[in-house]
Amino acid sequence: MVNTTGSYEVMEKAREEGRTILTEIESKQLLRSLGISTTEIRLATSEEEAMAMSREIGYPCVLKVSSADITHKSDAGGVKVGLADADQVARAYRAIMASCRAKFPQAAIEGVTVQNMARPGLEVIIGMATDPQFGPVIMFGLGGVWVEVLKDVSFKIVPLTKADAANAVREIRAARLLEGFRGSKPVDTSALEDILLRVSEFVAQTPQVKEMDLNPVFAYPDGAVAVDARVILGE
Ligand code: ADP
Ligand code: MG
């Protein structure tokens, strides 16, 4: 059984502030409370703070814009990965702010998140949406062009059984990529199935959640980590 108590605190805070979209920090906090691995993440509101946090988190690290008004962070120039030291963090902070302010002059920018850089893995997407007919459904697919161009995804209706989770992962056309190719090791599909089941159990108990987007999740030969996350609450 997934313990959902930690998630309520996060959702309640957003509600009190009149928000239906949880920030990346809140979304990851919620995922962690459900037992889903994510990156370490903290909010910095100045260049100095970002530098100090990066020293605590360690290198390489990642900086990302934090703004409820910017949903596609990389399109806005709001994501810098592979930062090797505090100087690079300072430069990344300035570059992110300049680019996001130029592209979205109206956006309220809360600051920048500092996170550890997850080691490279196979990028997959796990999503949850509310279908008018079927209610909550969970989506699984490979990340990048696989989902954008080829629309190679599978859907399952909540609540998922273990067999549903296993099939969701195996049913995509590119499933063979998960089994390893050109010498790469197979990814830990049981870790992906575990995330699908935890998300399913959570949303089955939490009708106020309308959408979830774990995009991407890095899949490894051992385990899987959500490196970006967004949770949207219903009205
Ligand atoms: P967007 O809002 O554009 O979806 P993401 O947070 O998904 O922004 O970041 C864009 C890309 O940067 C991701 O697809 C991933 O490849 C990489 N990335 C983001 N965060 C991390 C991280 N903490 N560690 C490693 N790679 C990351
Ligand atoms: Mg993303």
C-alpha cells in the first residue's frame, strides 16, 4: 500500500495559495512521499544562494527556472545541465534569468531550482490524465522523439493490476529498446512497473489530482529516477 499522507500537505499548501499546478519542487516532494525516486532539489532565489546550494548538493548539478508561468522550461532556455562548479552555476543562473525574462516578460519567476544531475539513463515518460469516459488513465512511453513524433505510448485504466503495469511497459512498439540494444544493458522494467503501480494507487485514492507528468523518468539497469515532474489538481 502506498502511503498518501505526505502528499496531502503539499496539495493543501497549493490549494491555500489558490494554485492548481504544483511546482517541480512540490511535485517531486509528493512523488518522494509515494516512494518514487527523484533528484535532490532546492529553490534558490539569488545567484549566491544557487552557488551555496550547489556546493551542498555537489557536482555535476542542474539548474532550472522555477515559474508557474513557464511550463516548457527548456524551450525558454530555463534548463542548464552538467554544471561542474560554483562558477558555472553562477553563469547558468544569469543565463536562465536573462533568457526566461526575454522570452516570457510577464512570467512571475520564483527563482531557480538546484538539483543533482541524474546519471544518464533511458528516458521514459509516465503520465496520468483524466479521461471523460474512463476516468483516471495512466500512460507509459519512451521519451524524446519517440513520444513526440511516433506517439508510441500505452494507456491503462486506473486502478492498474500488476499485469496491467507489466503490459503497459511491454506494449509500446519500441519495447525492445528496454531490453537493451547494441551492447547496452536491459533496463529495470520492474522499477518502471513499480512507479506505474504507485501512481495508480495514489490517484485511485486521490480524486483531486487531475494530471501527473513524470517527464522524463531515467530508467537504469538498476532502478529509475523521475528527473522532471508536474502535478495538476482539479478545480
Ligand atoms: P522541461 O520543462 O523542458 O520538460 P526538464 O526538467 O524535463 O524540462 O529538463 C529538460 C531535460 O533536461 C530533461 O529531458 C533531461 O534530459 C534533462 N534533465 C533535467 N533535469 C535533470 C536532472 N536533474 N539530471 C539530469 N538530467 C536532467
Ligand atoms: Mg520535462
